[in-house]
Amino acid sequence: MSPLFGVIEGFYGRQWRWQQRRELLDLLPVFQCNAYLYAPKGDAFLRRRWREHWPDSDWYQLRTLSKAARANNVSFGVGLSVLDYSDKDATLLAEKLERLNQLQLGHLGVFFDDMRGDDPGLADRQLTALAWIRQHSNAEKILFCPTYYSSDPILEEVFGERPDDYWSKLSLNLPLEVQCFWTGSQVCSHRLDLSDAVEAMRVLKRQPAIWDNYPVNDGRLTSRYLHLRPLQDRQLTATSYRSYFINPMNQFELSLPVIASAYLAVVGSNKAPHESFRFAEYRWGAAFADFWWENTHLVQNLGLDGMSDQQLHSMRQGLETFKNAPAAEWLDWLQGGYTFDPACLTS
């Protein structure tokens, strides 16, 4: 069976629009991708308000996405974060899963990321919740995201010291058919190769599901940059991972060339930069593709705080000559429209 390979919409901050998600499902087969995982941190009905059902309008949109995914032979998934689950929630969780079953999910994400982890009962509680979810879900695949999904020390700095037995309990008790996410040696890894897969195998006792945090830019520091370069320094074999998802930027249009490059980059081809530019030229026209490529260094290396006033002014003038969606996103970013809001972490 082919690995899942595609996009996880798993970022904080401003969400994509429903129409953009629908368009992505038409594009994924063009990009040689076969999976999409809907898990925006801004959807409260997947996180803080997971016990509640979506409003009718949002539920209609999710059903529409599921139907479109099947039409495109794309596996559609949803990422559910039951961070504060306890036994008294069992009935509510079963009801939530019964509703999700109507989407005919190709995969279901069970996410315990971004929560306090310094609790000796952490693994046991998560395994209990997972067992209940598996009992009530009809999803073809389950992808589990642990609280500590990398050996990066930043996770313990932010979420507390990892219990000594956390990884060993998970590796011993997670059913082998449950996939487990891993981001590499860092939360946002600059490169991913076979050594990362080997480390994940050592920790999780299974081939990892890779959660690649590029080109995502939803953090306090990263929101000051646009990550426009194609995916690079990803050298993995198809047998070293069970799924591969990249987490894109808040800017939908500007993320697309990176997504276009992902498959070729991961399977080891040197055509990824070319594929990225080719798609940009096809979608936006040669003039804007040239502007995008020529200014990538400024927005990706210097960012909003590193560019001079003259560079910012010149970039703004150049963008204003284009009347298209990526230019609008870029201008919005220049003008502070995507400034990181700490409130998004608790929304």
C-alpha cells in the first residue's frame, strides 16, 4: 500500500478559506500527492470545543471537502485534539466520532501535541483515549501525534519535562497499525534524512509518519518571514516512512509552489526547484513568477525586520503592479496582516 503523502493544514493563526481548501484537493493529484489532513489549530471544534459539533455551515463544508477528495482519489482526514479527555467524556467522544464517521475518513489524526506533558500518567491517559477512538472510528488509518514528537529540547522547555517512560509506554502499547508522527531532530527541521527515520524507529519502534514543519510560518518569529523556497534537503526512501505531510504557511497561494515541489524533493529528485518555479509560472504568469523568485531571498532570509526601508518600499511598489491573489497575500504580510497573535495559542 502506498504511503500517504500530502498536506496537513496544521498551523495556528489565520485560517485558509473553505474555497481554497476545495481548490487544493483538485491540485494535490497534479502535485503527485494523495492525502490532505484538515487540522487547523484555529478550528475550535477540533480542539477546545471538541465536545461540540460544528455549525451547520462548517459541517456542510467538511462534507463537501470529503466528497471532493474522494472524487480526486485523495485520502481525506481530520485531526482531532482531545487534550483534556477523561473517562467522563467517553459518551461525548463517541458521539463526535459517530459524526466524523459520516465523512468516510481515509485517515483520522489523534493529536496530543501542544499540551503540558510533565505528568507521569500522560502516556496511560493518551492510550486510553486512543483505544476508545479506535473502537468508535471507521477511519481507514489512524495517525497519532504524541506530546513529544521530536527529540528537540524545545518541547521540554515549553511543555515540561517528558516523563521517563513516555516513549517506551507508547512504543510498547500503540498498535502497530497506528502511525505515529515525528518532525525530525527539531520541531522545524532544516533537513530530514534516513538518520531521522532511524531515530524515530529507535524511539517509536515503528516507521514514522513524518510531519514536516516547512514552509509553515505561524510562530512569533517565523511569522516575520515568508518561506518561498521549494522543499530541499529531504532525502528519505519510500520505505523509511509510512506517511509524509508538509505543514504549509498561513498564506495559501504562496504555499502552493512549495507543495508542488514536495514529492520530487522527498523522493530525491533534483527537479524540485524547477517544478516549484514551473508551477508558479503556470499559475501566476511569467512576470509574477520572476518577481517571486527574485525576492525570495529577501523575505526568507531577511524577513520583515531585516529588510531596509528602501527594500520594503521597492517590494511594495512591485507587488502593487500585480492584481492577483499571491500579490495580495504578500502585501497583506508586508503590512502586518499576519502578525503573530499569542491569543491564537489558546483559541
